[in-house]
Amino acid sequence: MLVAVIAAALTVGVAGPAVAAGPSAVTGTAGADGGPPAVPGDLKATEVSFRGDGGLAMNGTVLAPAGAEKRRPGVVLVHGAGAGTPRTKLMGEAVEFARRGLAVLIYDKRSEGYSLFRRSYSQLAGDALGALAALRSQPGVDPSKVGVWGLSEGGWVAPMAASRSADVAFVVLVGANSLQPLRQQAWAVAAGMRKAGVSGSLVDRAEPNLYRMLADGGMFPEPYYDPAPTLAAVRQPVLGIWGVHDLLTPPRESPPGFAAAFRDGGNRRYTFRFFAGAEHAAHLTPDGGVTRLPELAPGYADLVGSWVREVTSGRPPADRMPGSGFVTSGPESVTSGGEPVTWGPEPVQETATVPLEPPVWWESARVQLAALVLFAVAFAAYPVVALVRRLRRRSGAPVSRAARFLSASGPVVVLGSFAYLTYMVMTGAKLAAPGPLVAGRPVIWLVLQVLAVACVVATARTARAWARRPGSVPRGERVRLGLLLAGGVVLVPWGLYWGLLLP
């Protein structure tokens, strides 16, 4: 039951294209294999096929300004999280970048090897390099001026691709993260809950502990990946872009981490910029990051176009935006070509991320599973024995009504808590409403907390009732009462761990 509930929280598609051997890239004409996505008339589209990591056959589309011109810079767009994400997800960015004079390759993300239990940033970086090779071979593209752009999860993938190949001319990162994936994801879901008005133990205790258990149980791929060594190996110019209302990547903490890693590797060629009124993907948002509009933040595409032209022409990147309000604390924090950089508007991050260490043995996924097995046996034994007695027409009064209450309410607390936690994890990052709130607590969670407290009281009352008349309790009754009380006793530390017995 636990596995089914938690698996639902992280389910992604696993169907993917067939695997084919060979590193070659094959280009085609527009209209081949079903044709490219619809594009505006001022742009041309060319279908391409290439080999991703491990020889996986992959398909994409190159968008470029219409008309014959001299060879232009190019950029490969790397998706954020999700299996089999279609290239059309990035059509808005591709169109705007192409209108700024770039050749832009968008491709369908793999689902082969990318699933609930398996995810390799190294594999995704290999896919990006395959796409890069395909774009560099396109007519009208200057192969020495092709770089990679990564969104969100792509912010871990694009630098990895750049660190592996000198063919990558530059790196653009949007909503990227310099923290470990598990730490970032737990923060993002918690930020979604807080944005919806949730406070207390659900967001402070239960949610991060669930993610730690998922990682320990192998249900969160690459949870403790440290991007710093990879970032330190990046030698190319880097442009980092964040929306001030990013609720999926901690916008205050991520840029300094990038700066520190680049500095450690001796790379001073990076520029960071925040955009007002923008969310995680640097699209406009009308409500502080909850809703993503189709429009890119004003100036975002212009910045990418001008910055790429500068760095591919041999000019160091520079950021001169008079009147910007958010500046780093010191000249060593964030630099561009050796000069301090003004970031732009101050980002909004109401809470700091919290390091999530691997669980110790007593809070591990195995121990949690063992506790669930104990709860199932302890709470189910009492009513099952009562049913058998009734079928056999044997009498037997319960030791107390509290025992009946504990056997009925215990499973509701345990299964209900995991079910609601899973729902919050699935919807928290999407900022779905948690339902009616009372003092910052969702009513459902509050009811589960009240039931948990009542179960603790019922455990104490059952133990007291048994102690008052030990000799009158039959031997068989003692067994099921012992199991029931064991479940009630274990429910106390379990409830404290998951925040059910905390404010």
C-alpha cells in the first residue's frame, strides 16, 4: 500500500522511442516524418534526426530566420523535468530566439531510461551533445558558435554537456539550480504549500521527511547529486536567468552557488540576471509565480540574442543596467568578465532551503515499511478476531470502547496521512489549493492530527482498562489486545516523526 501511494506521487511516463546504434546525425527536409511543428511565416523549420546517449534515435526541429544569410550562431534547448516531453513545449522560446537571429534546435525528450526510479543527468547530457552535433552540421549554422540552453532540470544537464565538450560555445541557464535535487524539490513543494497558506508540521516536518524516505527507498533518482564539481569544470561563458517569482528553484540561493563553483574552476565569464514579473521559466506571471503566461518576460529574448552574439564574437559578457536594485553583497560574489554584476530586481524567496541528509536507520524506508506492517497487523487483528467470534457465535466483551476506537481510527490515521501527504506532494509544486485552512492547517490534516491524539488517548485508556482486570481477560483476548496496544504505542513516535502529534 505504501509503495502504491508513494509511487503515485512521482509517476512519469516510461514509453519511449526505439534504441538504434551509431553516433551519426541525419538531417531531413521540412515536412519529413510528419512535418515540423507549425511556425510563424518569418521563420523556417527543418526536421532533424540524431543519436542521443547510447545511440537512442531522437528527433527535433531547427528553427531559423527565413532567407539566406551568413552563418549564424545556434543554440540547443534542453528540457526541464518530465519523461518524453515534446519539443513543442519550448516552441515559445525557440520562436523568440530564432527571431533574434539564432538557429534553434528543439527536440523530443527521451522517455527511454527516464522513469520514476531511473534518471541520469549524464545520459541527458549525452542527448544534448547529440543534438548539438546535429545543429552544428546544419547549413547556415556556424559550428564554432553553437551552445546549449537549459531550463530547470536542464540547468543540471546543460553544464554537464558543456564540461564534456569544447564544441559547446556557451551556456544559457534559466531557472537553474545549484543545490542538490532532493533539497530543491522539497523546498519547491514546501514553497507551494506556503504560497497556498499552509503552515505548521505538515510543511515543516511531514513533507521533507517524506522526500527523505522517497530517496532512501530509491524512488527519487539522483537525490544527492552535487552540481558543484561539474560547474567548476565549465569553461564556457554562462548566462544565468531567473524570474523574481521563481517558486520551483530558490532564486536567492541558487545564483551564489553557481558563482562559487565557477569561481573555484577559474571561470569569470558569467552574467546573471533577474526579470521582474517573471516565474520559474522566465515567463510572465500575474500572481507571484502561481500561473505561467505564454509570454516571455520583456527583454528576456533580447538579452539572450544580444549576449550570444557578443560571446560568440569574442567580446566578454557584460551587464550594465542602471537603476537595477538587487546587487550582490560584494564584488567577489557574482562577476562578469571580472566586473561586479547587477542582478536586476530583487528575487522573492520567503524561506531558505533546508539540507536533507539521508535518514538514519530508525527513520529509513525499511523501518517505515516495518512500522506499516505492524500497524496493519495490530489494528486489523482486533476487528478480525471479533468477526470470527461472531461467526462462531462466541461471546466476548471488549476490554473497553477505547480499544474499538483505536482499532478503527488507527488505520485511518496511518493510511489517511500518507494519502494526504502524497496528494500534497503531487499538487504542492503546482500550487493547488490544499482545501479549507484553519490556523494555517488544512482541515483534512487537522482532522488526522485530532484522530492521532485521540488514538494516543485510546491507547492509554485501553492499557488502563486491561490493567484493572487482568485475570478476567481470556488468553486469546490478551494476544489481540497486546497487538493493539503495540500498534498504539508505536503510533506515538511515528506520529511525532510525521508531525501528526506536533502543532
